[in-house]
Amino acid sequence: MESNSIKENYKNFTTEELLKLVLELKSIKPEYIPLLQEELINRNEVHRALDITKYLISIKYHISDDALFDTILSYRKSLMSEDEIDIKLKEDYGISPEYAQLIHISLQAKGKENIAIGIAMIILPLIFGLLLLNTGALIGIIPLLLIGIGIWRLKKGIDQSKTR
């Protein structure tokens, strides 16, 4: 469903806006790039669409860890097995099974870091808020925002640290 809305957005963009997106290609989720290319082809911007393909081939082995982490998490959310994820990483990014293993280990470490930060961001504002309540002061919104961010980081860390 999300792909359909992105496709409709691309149809509503001007050609200049689409060409600007081509310059900001790193900010586009990989699964939406073919939709951009399709819209460019529909507008007779075939060379620009081919330039995207050439660029993607040239950076195939240079994708950032954060982008790989996000990709792996999206594959997990779509209920792919870890073996299927490794196959998809090899197909889409040319990542060897050995490098995929290192990526999974790094993702687990990042998850543990996010869990620790999330817990700290929940506990410290809670303690601070309780101390303020004991003195009769108002808590304010900042501790509540920190707790919310802490919960988000905790959830993200749990998702990242899932093991094979």
C-alpha cells in the first residue's frame, strides 16, 4: 500500500522535482527507486533512469551500515527468515554470507546499545519526575518526552538485537 502512495506522489511531482530526487538518491528507500525510475521513463527521461541504475551498480558494495540495518529490519518485519535475508542481501547488494554475518553482529551490538540508552532514558526521567513530585513541583513535558524517546529506543534496540 505504501508503494502505491509513493507511486502516486511521483506521478504528481513535476519532472524537475523528480530530477531533484535523483540527486538525493541516498535519501530514498531502495524499494522506491524502481518507482522513481518508472516515472522517469514514463516522462521520456530514460537516460536519467539509466543513470540511476549505473549509479546503483557503482555503489553496490558501498551501502552504509545504517541503510543495511534498516533494510534488514524491514525484511524481518515482512517475516523473512534470516537465510532469506542473507540471500536477498547477496542479490540486491552483492553482500557475501561472511559479510552478512558481520552485519548481523554489528546490528546486534547496535541493538544492545539502543537498549541501554532506552532504559537510561526511561529510568532517569522517572526518578527525576518522582523527585519533583515529592517536592510539590510540576513535572513538565520534557521528562515525559524523554521517557517516550526512551521507549522508542528500547523497542528499536530489541528489534535490532534479535538473534539468528
